[in-house]
Amino acid sequence: MRLAFFTIALVCFQLTYAQTDAVQTEESDYTWFQTNKMGIDISEVTFVNWNAGGSNSISALLNVVTALKYEDSYFKWKNSALLRYGINKQEGQKIRKTEDQLELISTLGFRQDTLTNWYFSGRFNFKTQLTDGFNYPDRTNEISKFMAPGYLFFGGGAEYGKNLEKFSLYFSPLTVKATFVLDEDLSNSGSFGVEPAVFDENGVLIEQGERVRTEMGILLTNALEVDIYENISMKNQLSLYTDYLNNLGNTDIDWEIVFNFTVNEYVKATLGSHVRYDDDIKILEPTEVEGEFAESGARVQWKQLLGVGVVIDF
């Protein structure tokens, strides 16, 4: 938790940091970089006397990224915060959440000389969501909440990248993964891989469900950013994690690929695909009893995104 507090404090420092461009002192060769980017994508469909039918709808997605980087001849320290939140309103329905992500990342790397592109690196990563999640149209039973789940990765290893801003390959043979489920109902039901609560034959609670599940394993990540054409760029991020103690070789996958199409300085279009697989996240399926769900095995999760919006660098 101290690490989480430190990273949050660091992000607050980023937001109040006075310089947005590279800052280099006259007495040394180190440099700080500050970047901030905010984007809003909006899509809307309206039907009036449309004989093919249809439902009026409007969607909005907010994307905020802030980063603070330090670099000298031997050290690189990159800190970033990501916030994504999306909503959708269709005619005759209440507002639904389409996107919800809060992520903090800090990576510190050291190399022995200026000839090598390999860095000894330590990495901290924390992610969760902001608001309750539901299996729509059911709005009475939350399937996720803030810090339920919350994920923390902390470990050390080696990172390769001649240009770490465009290409990075990170391998950690020792990474701790902590899964937080701080909601009582979700932890008692054993959501997201924690140990469920123990009840007696009369349904009386004997032992509370586990709130934190800790794993230790191998983490491999890859990040690639490349310009395909003058106004088209691609960003690829892949994360693979397997636990030493529980089902070694059963790999958690988080793979996102995004194409950005630049119209002008402010207007951009985005086409993205996000694939996840985590054996600890089980799928809930409706049963014959209305309002009740049964847990089935883990499945591949996939999300596709297409949007046009405004992006502002500040």
C-alpha cells in the first residue's frame, strides 16, 4: 500500500509540474520530460421516421494520459497515469458504462554504459476501475467495484530498447502480483480468484472471504509504436504473466493494439482491439431462476473500439 501511495503522490506531482517540454539544466546532462494528453470521442445516431427502424443513441469516451520522465546517460525513470471512462445512452434505457480504467505505471532502469541497450529495470504497475460494474440489464448485483478488483504488479528484471519510447521488451523472472477484492460481497463469493467465504450448513458465515490474493511469477511485456504512414500510427502492447506456485504455464494475457488516424492537429480517429484472458476471472451465466447467475469457466475477453474525437496536448 505504501508503494501505491507513493505512485499516486508522484502522479499528483506530475499534474502540478510547471514545465510541459523537456527541461535540461546547464550544470548537468539530465533531462525531465512532461507530457499530458486528453481526448474525447463522441458518437451519435438519431432516427426520424426511418423505415428500417433503429434506436437513438449517444456515446462518449474520455481518455486522459499524463507522463513524467527522467533520463540521463545511465538512468531512465518513466512514470505515467491513464484514465479512461466511457458511457452510452440509448433511447428507452438508462446510461450504461462502456469503459472504466485507472492505471498507474512506474519503471526505473539502469544501464552500465552508454553502448548497451539493455537496462536493469524495476517496474510497478497498479490498475483498477472507478465505478461499479454490472452485467446489464441487471443493475442490482454488482460484478465489480473500485478495488474489486484491483491489480498490483511489482518486480525486477531486464528491459531492452534502443528507443524505449518506440520499442520495449521487458522480462522479469520475479514479479509479485496482488489481486485486491475489497468489497465484502465479492470477496465472500470468491470473485477474481480469491478464496471464498466459508458458511455452515445453515448459511451462517464462519470465515470471511479472502480480500487479497498474492502470486509470484514471470512477467513478459512488449510495447511497440510505429508510424505506418504519414498520418497513421500503430501502438501495440502485450503482457504475459504466469504464476510459479499455481498452474505454472497457465498464462494471463493482456494484448491491446490501437491504430490512430490523424486528421489534423486536434481531430483524430481510433480503431482498437483489446484481448484479455485470466483464468481467475470466471464468467457469470444466467440460470433458470430469474436474477440468479451461475459461475462458469474463464473465457477469452475481447473489446473492439472505433471512435472519432478531439485530442488536446497540454
